[in-house]
Amino acid sequence: MDLGALNGLFAIPGHLHFEAGQGGLTKAVVDNPLATCELYFHGAHVTAYHPKGFEETLWLSDAAIFTEDKAIRGGIPLCWPWFGPHPSDAALPQHGFARNSFWTLFGTSVNGRGETVLRLGLQDSDATRSLFSREFMLEYVVTVGSTLTLELTTTNRGSEPFEITEALHSYFRVTSIEETVIEGFADKTYRDKTDGGSQKCQIGAVVVTEETDRVYDDADPSCCLRCADRMIEIAKFGSAHTVVWNPWQEKAAAMGDFDDDGYRHMVCIEAANTGEGGIILNPDASHTLTQRILPFL
Ligand code: TA6
């Protein structure tokens, strides 16, 4: 659909319009009285969220690549229908294919709280079935206000049960990683992927002083990212795990789309259901993974 038709059908004056973004990829631009936000149809990828009166909440790499065959580095990539490497076929794309697919805009609206709501979908196709031989409907609802709410709903449209793993792979912007702590994981067990996946127990707040790649067994609804003079509450629902990741200097430098000192200004906190606790969906069943981002200082 061209931009003219898209704006004619779905733009909302005072809230939302559509334009060509980086790499010529189509993006939704939200600018309402509560916040601004950008979302690319490529990967249904939120790349910016800036509640009014606060700073930009998400980190986006200065070296991010905006092409249809690559996930955008930063913002909120969608990892689905598997998280990390494919469990049995290393040739398949890391983190699945949702973040590299072109999503369809189903609808836009303003809710009773004056928030802008975008509803996008991805349905199985020959392309997806070549990677994941299941019939599904994936719906993503993004609600933009003084809180950013992300709801990713999987529905099994086939006749057999299937299992997924997934994550809302949110990259948060921090003033400096050295001044950053993440509260809410004390006494929780986690698997340390930088140490062979060994199981450990979190003592106190999470601080990042080296490559960090942890999967917390954490069904609790919220944690708090605190950096210098900023605080963000990160809540979640329908998620058995929270992933905390920072590649640190060497791994960041090895990624062409990750600016070299970017690791000092970001940390990923991801609502997830990872390999050890995938979601099994029977025919016609649905599951929703939700993350809610609330900057409050
Ligand atoms: O969420 C953490 C993680 O699984 C890390 O192991 C690292 O691979 C990161 O995701 C980024 O993955 P990507 O494929 O986006 O480079």
C-alpha cells in the first residue's frame, strides 16, 4: 500500500501518520499529547519511544541497518517463533523470522485514555512455512501513551499443537552503563549464557560490568531500570523468563551494526518465554506476551 493510501485509511490527525523511514522502509510516526513513538512495518519494529517530559527510552544503534533482510539493531525486535538459535537447525535465522518479516497494518485508533493504538498482524505464508511449518496468526498491539504497552498474541490456526519460544527484545537507553542498576531480580535463579548456561542466583540488584547474557526464571510482573537520574518500570505478563543482555565492548565491536561504544549506553531487558519454558498452543488456542514500559523519573 502506498503512503498516500496508508495515510488516507489509517492516519489520525494529532496522533499518527506514515512516512518513508531509513532505507526507504515505511514507518508509523506517533506524536500525541502523551508521547512520540516510531514503528517500522519491517519486523513491526518499534525503534523509538519518547514519553513527553522524559528522555528517549529506547536505544537504537547509530550503525543500524535498515534493509528488508536484516533486523534493525536496537528498539524492540520481536523474537518469534523461536528465541536464540533454532533448537535443531542452526541454518535457520537466529531469533526466528518475525523481526525480518513485513507486517500488515490491521488498524489504528485512539483509546479512552487518549493513547494511540496500532494493531499489526503476520499470518503464515509460503515463506514462513518454509521456516516454520505451522499455520498461525500473530497479532501485535502497540499502545502509545505515558506508558508503552506491547502485546504479542500467537494463535494456532492449524490442526496440531505447536510450541514457540519468544521475546520482546527491548533495548533500553541508559546514560552510562556504569551508573545503571536493574532492581527486581534479587534471589532469583538465572542461567548465565556467558558461563556455559550455568545456573546461578542473583544477589541484590543487577549491575553490568562485562558481557552479560542471563535468562532469569522470573514470572514476576515488574523490574526497575535505574540509571543516573532516570527510572523506568518494566512490567510484563505472560512471560516466564526475563533476559538481560549487554554484549560489552568486544562483542559490540564485532557486530557491524552495533556502534562500538554503544554497549555503554544500552541494556536489553526482555520479556520472554525461552527454550526451557516454551509455550505449547493447541489448535485455536492463543497466548499473549506483554511488556509495559513506564518511565517515571
Ligand atoms: O537476548 C540476548 C541474545 O540472545 C544474545 O545471546 C545475543 O545473541 C542477542 O540476543 C542479540 O542477538 P541478535 O541476533 O539480534 O544479534
